[in-house]
Amino acid sequence: MLARLIVAVLLCASCGAPGGIPDGPTPPGVAEQALARGIREVQAGRTDLGVLSLRRALELAPAEAASLRAEAHRWIGHAFVREGDPDGALSELSQALDEEPDDPWTFYACGTAWRALGEDESALACFTRALELDPRHVKALQWRAELWLERGRPAAAVDDLSAALLVLDAADEEALAAWGGRRAELLETTLRLRAEAYAAAGDEGRAELDRERRRALLEPRG
């Protein structure tokens, strides 16, 4: 369904039908509007409509708008991951890196796609590169910690998850929004993983402290 919708909109754009790309100069801000609309649709779970808008943003973007094109490719990649197409996601994310080669979010997203493909070495390399570019990238810390746990390296997982907790404790709401999460959810995931890592390392005392803190987060407040 997603592929058919993309083909349909591209054909429509090329034949000059209503809703296609107009001839002549693109009015200022149209590409940005299409990008924003596409991101909203993907965030709302309407990935097919989101990808259509993001493709339109790419077609309308001026040659010098590398940042806009990179963002569109990143969100199309995110949509493809949601749709269970990690290969397609990696193709889009590679194009995003062509536009912005040092973007930590793109490397993180590549890591999630490689993880879905079972290519854990590539995933680990991507999460590590994301953290080299941005040591405060909480989700890259969480995902890399899961890989450390699976590889029998709980101490490395504890290090990453402790770093994530320090970042979360200091983060403001704007930073949390940029990471695409809410404080309680990010804290809950990090504490759950660190409890597992402590337990795997044989430190049941610290594991239980994290479990208690996590339970307090999950308890309904009256």
C-alpha cells in the first residue's frame, strides 16, 4: 500500500494533474510546509501520508537546502522502520548522511535499522558513532546498552545506562521533546535495563534499587 501511494503521487506530479508540482519557481516556504506536514503525519502513525508529503518536500527543496533534504530522508527512513522495511530505511538514511554526514540522529536511526536486520556489528558501530557525535544521545545509549547485555558485557551496559540517567536527570523539556520521548518513559526504560545489567553483573543490591525506583515511576499517583 505504501509503495503504491508513493508511485501514484509521483505520477500525478509529473502529469500536471491537480495536486501535482506547479510549473515555475517554487513559492518560498512550500518545501518547509510539506516537510512539517510529513513529520506530523509520521508522528501520528499515518506513515503512508507522511511519506507522500516528505517526498514532495524533497522535490520542492532548492538545491542549497541540504538540511531540509536530510531531514526529509531521515523521516522517510523512520517511516520505513515503522513499516517493517529496514532495507528501505537504510537507503533513505544513507541519502540523509550524504547531505549531513555528521548528524548523530541519523547514525542512531541507522543503528535501529541494522538491528532490525540482525546486523548487530553494524548497529553497534552506528550507535557508537552517534555517541561520538553527541554523548548525550539517550536513545543511542539505551540501544547500545541492550547490545552490550546481549553480548555478555553488563559492566559496559551499566556505564551507558548510568550516563543516560545523568543526562535525563539534567535534561529540560525542550531536549526531551527533541529526543522524541517523555521523561518518565525514558527513565523507566533506562532503569529497567540497568537493573537487568546490574543483575547480570551479580550486583543484586543495586539492581533492586533500580527496580524500586522504576516501580515508583509506574505507580499511579492519586
